[in-house]
Amino acid sequence: MAKDRGAKDRGATRGTADPARSLALLWRTREPSAREGRTELSVARIATAAIEIADTEGIAALTMRRVSEVLGVGTMSPYTYVPGKSELLDLMIDTVYGELPAEAPDEGDWRVRLERVAMDNWDLYRAHPWLAAVESSRPVLGPNLLAKYERELGALLDSGLGDVDLDSVLTLVLGHVRASARAAADIAALESETGMTDQQWWQAHSPWLAGFATAGATPNADRVGTAAGEAHGAAYDPEHALRFGLRRLLDGISVMVEQQRAGVLGDERAASG
């Protein structure tokens, strides 16, 4: 079982950004002129430098001072463009969302397209392991987030589901992808911190566990745990969990879609009200 240590342990919490300043920054409604700021700086350059730091050094290494060092400018120069770290994190999130495909998948039925949406998000998380840690239930309301949402809804429009159910299906599937990505990031962080892969950890611990545990006391745990460990080469494989869970989720959503088409299912929110 994977245990997520949480965003706070990674130094990745998003503070309370001022909404007016954050949205103006995300939508580029005002960027300092050359007279106000350094001509070689821009919001985009600062975002790119911050993303590079988070990708290569980890989100805990991200500070406004470190961004200044990477850009080769004075410590206070980036503040002319980005008010603080909370706004910087919002900017980074919306910027990497822009790396997703611009158009909704157009091949296959809704299930094939939704799986493509899920795997596109998985690829984005793997490219930027810090992303899953800094996202929260309060979305970054930038242009790339809205374009992402529009695209992902487009993959589901021919499913016949109602509006609330469309949003619920996306939330369910993408929540599963994010949880798997956070587990993968945790595993990578542990490997970096300990110098030991999960497979090496398992190989080091399993003989001792066999010696301490009472033989025959937990036959089901022994049998299933051994089979899973041998299959994954570790106690847990986040990509296997992603693909296994995604298939099961899609199976369940397929039943929901068929019920909707048969006229036996109303909007889940309305039905529970």
C-alpha cells in the first residue's frame, strides 16, 4: 500500500494568493514595461525558470531567490513581475497545463477518448512530478486550465451523460490519475533519499519479515503479498495501479452510460437530492 506523505512534506503548499493579482498574472492583463522592470525578464521566462527548478531540483528547492539565481538577475527583480511564491506556483501550474494537446481526442468512442485524456494527464505528471503535489481542490483559474477542462469535456460529450455527471466522471478519473502520480513521485523521492529502489527495499526486508512473522498465521496475506510482490518487483507499482484502476473505473462508467441511454438513470446529483 502506498502512503502519500503530502504536499507539505515536499515544501509544496500553495498559500493564499491575492485573487486579483493572481488572475491578472495568469491572464497577462498587465506585465511591467521596460521602464518598470528588466528588459530581459518576463512572466513567461520566470515561469519557465521556476518549472525547470522544480523539475530538476524538486519543489522544495523552489524559492524566489533560486529563480533569481537561475535567471542571473537581482534577488528582487522577479518580484516586479510575480508578487510572490503563491502566485508563482499558480503560474507554473497553468503554464504546464499548456503542454497538453490543444484539441480533444477524436478517435474512438467516449471510453477510448477518456482513457487518452487520463494518459495525457499521467504523462504530464510524470514530466513534472511536483505538479500532483501542488494542485488542490481550488483550481488555478488560468487560460490553460479552462482550455484543459473544455478539451476533456469534449471527449465525453457523446456519452449522453448530463452536465453534472460529465463533471463528476472527469473528477473521478483525473483524481485517480493524480493519486497514482503522487504515489509515483513519492517512490522516486524515497529512492533519491535512501539510495535504494523499491525492489531493493523489498529484497532487503522480505527475508527478515519471514523470520519474524509466525509461519502459517497469515496464509492469505502471505500468498497474495508474495504473488503481488513478485509481479510488481516491489510492494506497490503505481503505473499498474493506474492502469488497473482506470480500467475498472471505465467499466463502471460504461454501465452508467448504458443506463443513461436506456432512460433508467437521471443525473446523479438530482437523483440524490
